[in-house]
Amino acid sequence: MDISTKKEGQLAVIELSGGLDAKEAPAVKKALQSLLAEGAMKLVVDMDAVNFIDSSGLAALVSTLLAARKNKADVALCGLTPAVRSVLELTRLHRVFTVYEDATAAIDR
């Protein structure tokens, strides 16, 4: 899993690539939670290059969303691949997260 972060003020965009599974979820969760701890109020998770997600990956995203909501911050997902979108829809998490087609749409929200 590659993790790339861009910050501008209270906006943080984190780009993920590879599989978001039990092996990679702790590092992703740590990166996301660090951005929130550093004061990011608008967090965009770009999953355009994520080809797989399992329950551990979902848990990392959900725990980040819960932490963000406690701080009145916002988390949005974008660029979902068909495999990731399918898992989010099966678990109905697409109703919990705000989902955008791409990072530009998520940033401009």
C-alpha cells in the first residue's frame, strides 16, 4: 500500500494505492488519524488506485469517520474502483460516507 498526503490549510487529501487489507489497515488508520490530529477539518480519501478492501480496511475508514465527527471534521471518499464500491454497497457504508467520483469534486464540495 502506498500512501501519499497533500495538505493545504484545513484540507488534507490522502491518496491510497494497492490493497487495503488487514496488513495495511493499521498504517492507513494511523495516517488518517494523524491528519485529523494535525487539525485537518476536511479529509478526502482518494481510493482511485485501491484494488481491494476487506473488513479491516473498512474498520480503518469507519474509525476515522467517527474520530472526525467528534472533532466536527468531515471525511469524504472518492475515486472508488468497482471492487471497492461493491464492498461499500454490500455493507451499506456508501450511505454513511460522502462519496464523490473524483478528488476534484470532493475538494470543491
